[in-house]
Amino acid sequence: MPCTNVVSSEEISPSGKFKAVVFHRSCQEWVGSTITTNVSILPANGSPGDGNGNVLSYKGDVGVRAGWLTEQRLAIYSFADLNDATRLDTLGGVTIEYPHMVDADIVRPAPPAPSARSSATPAGGGK
């Protein structure tokens, strides 16, 4: 088989009818064995098969995550610039969104410092 698809994640839609599949495709017959990052919307029991993604195909191995906002809205998140990708904005009644991600989106704020000293435990555990 000249090309192989490796699924990296699957997200089932809220109704359980569809799933968004993120997968990487590599084709040995291409010079340098080019890897593409793909997303497909499929029936919940479907498989991406042997083709490219039916929603997104990006030349390169990049991190992508798909998340259902509603049954009719799917968001595809990535730090890569997906404007260069072959991509659809709608498929079978589902609207696909590509929110712009920045590093701050994944940084969690530090928990607030305890205000009451008496409730804080010493670093050594006090023993």
C-alpha cells in the first residue's frame, strides 16, 4: 500500500451521529515521504479510508484538534496557519470554523495565593 493513514483523535458529535477524525497521511511514493494532516467528518461508525480528509488537508505534520461546538458546528484548532490548507467551511450541513490560536489560549492562570496564613501548611509538612 503506497499511502497510510494514522488516526490521532476522534470526536463524536453531541447527538452521536457523526464524528470528526484527525489523521496523518504519509505516502511513500512521494519524494521525501510527505506527511499531510487531515480532518474528516464521517458517520459515527465510519473510517477515514485511504483518502485525504474531506474537510481539511494540510501539507505537513502539525497538531490539530477538532471539537464539536454544536451538532451543526465543528471547530478545528491548530497553532499552524491553516489558511494554506485545502479546507472546507461547510460539509453536509455542518459549519466548520477555524479559530485563530495563540499560545495564551493554552496557558492556565496560576491559582491565587492563600490569603489566610493559618490555613497554609508549611512546605515540609510540619513534621
